[in-house]
Amino acid sequence: MFPVLQDREFYGWSERHVRTRISADIQSLQRMELQRKLNGHAGCVNTVSFDTETGSTLISGSDDLSIIFWHWDTGAKLLKYDSGHRHNVFQARMLPQTGGTKLVSCAADGQVRLSELPEGAGSLSASTFLLGQHTGRAHKLALDPLSPAHCFYSCGEDAMVMHFDLRDSAGARLQGAGSSSSRVGGCCRRKLLVCHGYSRSRGPTSRVVGINAVHVNPIRPWQFALGGGDSWARVYDVRRLRDTHDRHQQQQTAANGGSSRKTHKAAGLGDEPIARLCPEGLARQSGRSVMGEPSITGVMFSQQGELLVSYNDEDIYLFSVEAASGSSSSSNGSGSSREHTHEPAPTAAASRPSG
């Protein structure tokens, strides 16, 4: 099955061809069995990922606040250390092209941290530094393909997306006593946007939407996708975004008699995504009942640039981002975006900004 899915990524096989190949190989799935259990955490394990250098190391993070490096094939524990987080570790990712010496993590305390690891196995500790702070839980990180050894994104329930560049962090982060920094390094962090709500009838709204997931398009690395507390997945072009410093200047302009359009942008609503994606049935319900609206638990781009979106208590959908952001459309009357429907699996709705 896995070679079939890999070939679909690289060769762009049709959905029918993939279904035929997988259904013919269902016996391979039935023969799969548990190979090994890795015991070492004292709490729920929330994140596992392979290192990007050799693929031989598995990295796990847990509610027990520790991060463990494993040799997945033998089950040996290579390194265990205190992450520096105060609450549940949600994600830990090794930065590629760093020789396995740098790892970034985020957690329920809202912190985004950098771990500097000793070279080789056997050490009992690592130095950790606080790079950024969300005011809500920080769920996910996404590496920036343009510079994966240095740059990455974070997202959180405060609806904020941040971009980090570690090449600018050396003079900004302050290491306190011991192995962890207690202060936020400033110049490596750029606050990109605050995610706001959307409905078909009203368009963008002032309600902020907490973010659960972020991922970068591998074939268009200037695009990243967000998913969170409503049913709409959003795709942004980072080249079109203004940081919060620019937004603060717009707020001052609006306070001194600026136009309502400037006030609208100053509120954070000016950073429009290039596409909004939602299953057709959920799009009709969007914004009517916040408590009852399914939220997004994960977003991920394929090697073909499609976007896979998973929902809580719902299905998993595959969207064509290119069709959503570039095809012809009809106005929805909101004045800020246009909508059209297209048919991934299952049928979905999408919108894109006008202009």
C-alpha cells in the first residue's frame, strides 16, 4: 500500500488508479502487526516524528514535559531531556541540515522553544531557549522549505501565526541561569497575522478563530495553510502579509481619522487568504452555530500541492488549492471575496479574495 501512495505523490496517479491498486493490496494491510512498543514517557504522547537526516531516530514529546530520542529499529532510548515547557508538549520537530543538533517544540503553555542538542548520543541534557509566546495553547509547527534549517511557523489558540528565523536570534534570546532561557527572544520572531472568522452570508468577521494546524506547501513554499476553530481551511501567500508592526501603524492612522477601510484592515481583517476551503455541506452551516460547527484538527499539503483537511467528528477531505485560488467564480455579494464550488472527495466549497 505504501509504495502505491508514494507513487501517487511523485507521479500524480489518478484517484481511480490509486483506489484500484490499494484495493488489490488490502491483504498487505491485514498482515500488518505491531512491531515494537517504546516505553519511557510518564504521560500521554502527543507527538512523534522521524529525524530528517537519516530517518533512524524517532522523536517523541509528552504530557510529562520530556522529549525522548529513540532508535526506532532497536527500541533503544538515545536521549531524554526536560523540554523546558510548563505544560503538555504538543509537537517537537528536528530542524533539517543541522546535524541533529537543533529541535523546535511547542506546547500547551503557549511557548515555542528551541533545543540545542549535544552532538552524538549518550548525553543526559540539552539547552533550551524560549523563542516565542502565544497567549493560548500552541498546537503545531511547520518548517519553512525555503530555509528549513533556520525558519519555521507556529500557530496557537490565540489565532496568531508567527514566523521564526533563527539566523536573527543569536543577539535576541537571553539565556538565564541553568539550561533554559526565561525571556523571549525578540528579533527572530515575526507575528504574521491573526485569523478571523468567515461565513458565506457575511464574509470575513471580527471573531478570532483559534488555530490548531499549520502546514507549508512543498511545491509553492510561499503558501501556507491554516485550520482551526471553524470549518474553513485557509491558504495564505506570505508575500502578501503585513506583520503586526505595520498593523499597529494602521491602527494609529485609523484612530486619527482614517477611513473605515483602513480601520477594517487595522483590525486584522486586511490579510485575506488566497483561498478558503470547506466541504459544501459544512459551508452552508458555517457561522450559524459556533458551538455546533465542526472544527479542523489537521491540514497537510501533498507533493502535488493538494490540501488534505481533517475534521473532528467529520470526514477527511482532499482539496485542489490551485482550482480554489485561481478558477473562475461568481460573486457572493460580500464585497470582500468570491466563492465557487469544486469537487474534491467529497464535494467542497471554496472562496478566494476578489481582485
